[in-house]
Amino acid sequence: MHKKLSDKLPSVSSGPGVYLMKDTNGKVIYVGKAAHLKKRLASYFVRKSHPDLKTGILVKKIFSFDTIVTASEKEALILESTLIKSYKPRYNVILKDDKRYPSFRIAVKSDYPSLQIVRKMKNDDAVYFGPFASAGALRHTLKLINKTFKLRKCISEAVKPRSRPCLNYQMGLCHAPCCYHVDKQMYHKMVNEVRMFLNGQIHELVKSLKDEMIAAARAEEFEKAATLRDKIFALEKTVEKQIAVTTDFVDRDVIGLTGNDMYTVVVVLFIRKGFLQGVRHFVFKDTISSDHEILDSFIKQYYRDTTYIPKEILLPIKLSDASVYKEWLSGIKESKVSILVPKKGNKVRLITMACDNAQSHLNKMVDELSAQADLLSKLQHKLRLRGLPLRIECFDNSGMMGKNLVAGMVVYVDGKPDKKHYRRYTIQSVNIQDDYACMKEVLERRFKKNNKNTELPELLIVDGGKGQLNIAINVLEKLNLKNAFDVIGIAKKDIQKKEPQDKIYKPGRVNPVNFGKDVEILYFLQRIRDEAHRYAISFHRQKRSKTALRSSLDSIPGIGQKRKTALLKNFSSFKKLRQASVDEIAHVPGMNQKVAAMVYASFGNMSQPSK
């Protein structure tokens, strides 16, 4: 095979570019870049042995390859990053950040921007700050901003007119542009102060505010001076809590990494104006890639999507193509970016701090994995399961008087929720309140042979007592899955009978399992059941809200099927439609101002419609 591939080398360009390795099915399994394509590909197919384990494994899987020639190494780097994001090749190191961290968003081009918390950064005209790895830090920052600055608190993009201001105005936390005339220049000055605060330019902001306070006092504007004094005091209290790590006030990211046989942890310390602003952790579940390859992949993927690139990036080890990365990042930032591997001095201390953070996070992960493995082992022993329950699935139904019947499936892998495998089901064959029939339908749909989700659990949990458990057993027998995995039922305790705890039922056993002192196992099963309940309830409420909205739209003159469908597509709930202005409703396809005003009025909006 390699002889056949090496025969293609003479036709490969000697210039820079990207190569795509493919398996026998034509699937892209690896994407790489090279300054000299022919030389790089020759290193795969001409050599008889390879210095690292990963390359040796990869080469055995390659059936064919394609190349894309680029004008420069920088273009190759950008294209490689784009293709990795698109194909997600098996043998590339993929940056997976399971948590979608919250960020602040300010729509600076709006007349009166508000500060919003978002989970996804978009390529729009807004300015983003973050992400915040700590939800506590985010809430603290938001509370301080709301108290110190008087930005409007409503989350709509445009200001919606109101007949009277909300409670925030009464508390002195908002200027209420929804009701009163507010000078736009003054408001945007306040927005710029918030931006300086979130950018870490607190010292500059405090100095500017002090100058403004002194000027106000000299002009005998004592009320304004007092307001500025309070704002300065709040900001200075924040500065006191910050950790100063450098004295040169340079914005820099400090990257550290460490790993074991299972995981590699990469940590980024965000240092802004000499102060440590935050820490973020990334975990790679890859045991065959070198630290150099992981760091190389991290830099490409992280800085491709981040909203801010600092002036300086400190690394623990050298990148193979550092000059190309500098050119690429400098182009994005539109100013010089330095990538350094310090050998002595204060910057080495920062690298050590980052690596220590990475090691601490890795130790915490190992401890948690050990605890989870121990818990799953105890669960297996207590319930006498066939095997270790590495994958647990739990089902719960939700409905009200036979309406909007739904079910939810939650999945726990290695003792932790795996939300990408959660599933929601709309009950199709039942139109009365019959939990048994609902459970029967959803289990049949989940485990039927042609179901795309073919991975089976080691343990199935159904929410309910013996009746629900018997339904599950009958369905599994019908599908020839009776012995494929274990199944249990979990029922809530009967308060009237003064039962001490929830009950776990097993097939062929009359009485519930007695956990004795092993209550941590029962609590674990309860947490899974509660998560399934929460998930099913949230779906039911969503469906019920849509049904109620559809019913309400039926009673409005001028709303036919097409307009109703368009409104349901744009506003999925009462809340969203109530919050919409006449103009926003009128912009829905098929709507006009007259009908939009009727919709607006029918939902109890008291403020005057916008013109």
C-alpha cells in the first residue's frame, strides 16, 4: 500500500499546502500542513519506521491522500485549521470544550446598549467579553456593574416603550430610556466605562473618574461629584481583590500543560494590565499525541475562535512553526503578537504557575474519576448487576390530563451526565393520561432494532414502581433484549405510609432493595431520576406553551394558518411574544402593522405600540 502511495509523490507540489489523509472508506482521518508538501508526505510513505507511536498507527490506516497547494505557510495554517474544524479527523487533536462558558455581550451600535449574558459568541457588530470559566465570578461582576453603572437591564436589542419605568429605575439602577429622554452621548460614555472595566482597564478608568469628580466639585456640581465618588470607591474595592502578577501591565496569556496516560490538561491564565483576570482549563483525552502536537493544535484551534488575542503569549515548550503563528495571530489582531518560551526571570514563574494549575486540575480529575469508579463498583455489587454500569439510561414521562404527553431520556456515562446523548420523545400513540402506555411506546422507540442510537446501556432505570418495571421487562422481552442489560425501577417514598426513603425495584423481587448504610448509592440513583424528571418536565412545559400560544392565536382576527405558522416559528412561547414590540411582530413574514397591533393588544400589553 505504501509503495502505491509513494508512487504518487513525484506529482505532489514542493510548495506549502495542506494534505488530507483518507481511509479505505474515503473518510478524512488526518489533516496536516507543510511548508514543503512533497518532503512531508515522503516522511510518511518512504520511511520504514516512524519515531512516534501515533504516526506509526496513522500510516497503517492511510489508503489515499489529497493535497491542496497554498500561496504561503500562513495560508496553509489557516486552511488546516478550517479543515480540522470541518472534518474533525480521528487522528487530529481536537479541542473539545464541553462547557459553553458564559460571556458578556454589548450591542455597541444600539442607541441604548444593554449588558447581556450569552453562551454563544456570534460574528456580529456586538462586543463580547469573556468567556467566564466561573459562574460565580460572572455573577459577581454583573452585580458590581449593575450597582455601579446604570445601563438598562432589559435584554431586548432595541428599547421597548413603556408607560412607566420598572423597579430598576425606582432603585436608581437604570436611567429608563424606555420612558424618558436619555442623552445618547452620556449613555454611550457610560457604556465605554463598562467596556474599560471588563477589559481590565480599571486603573485608567478610576483615574479618569477622579479627574471628572474633581472638575464637578470645582464647578459646585456636588451631587454629580458624590455619584462619581461612590463609583470610584466601588471600583477601588474591586482592584483590591485582584491579584497582581506582573509589574509591566502587558496583556498576556500564559499557557501551561501536563498529562498522564489518559488525559492532557492545558491551562490558560488570562493576565490583563498585570492582573490575573481568570483561568480556563481544557482537557484532551488523547494518550498517543506528544505535548508538542497537543500544544500546536491547541494554539491553532483556540485562537481561531477567541474574541481577544493579547500582545504576548507565553508557552512552556517551543512551537515547531512559531514564526508562522506569530504572523497569523498578528494579522488577526492587526498589531504585533509575541510568542515566547521564557527561560528565566518572572515569566518563568508565570509558566510554572500555569503548569501547577494544570497539574492541580488533573489531580482533581483523577480523584473524581476514582470516586465515580468506586461508586459504580458499589452499585454493581449492591444491585448484583451483570457488569459495571458505565452507561446508565433513565426514562421519565410527563403530561397533564392526556395533553402534550412527552418523555425524556437522560444518559450517565462513567457516573456523569452525558447531555449530548439526552433524547426527547413526543408521545404519538397515547392521548389519555396513561403512564404505562407512554413508557411502553418510548422504550419500544428507543430500543427497536432500526434505532440509530444502537449503543445499549449496562443499566436501564424507569421512573415508577413495579408496574413501570414490568412494562420495561415486557418490551425488552419482545425485542429480544431481556438479557442484554439490567433494568430497575425507582419509585418515590410514600409519605402517608411514613416510608423512610425512595424504593428501588428489581425484576423477580417483591420487596424493594434494602440499602442499609449504603445510602450514597441510593442518592446517586435519585439524582439520575431527578435529572430525567427535570428534563421531561422542561420539554412538557415547552410543548404546553406552544400549544397555548397556538390556541390563543386562533382567536385573533386576521390570523390564518400561514401567519400562525410564521408567528409560531419566530415566537415559541407566550413570554417571547409578550416581550415583542409591534414592529418586531410586524417584521414576521406575512404580517403587517394592523394585524401586529391586534396581536400585541391581545396579549395584554399595556404600553403604547411603537410607531
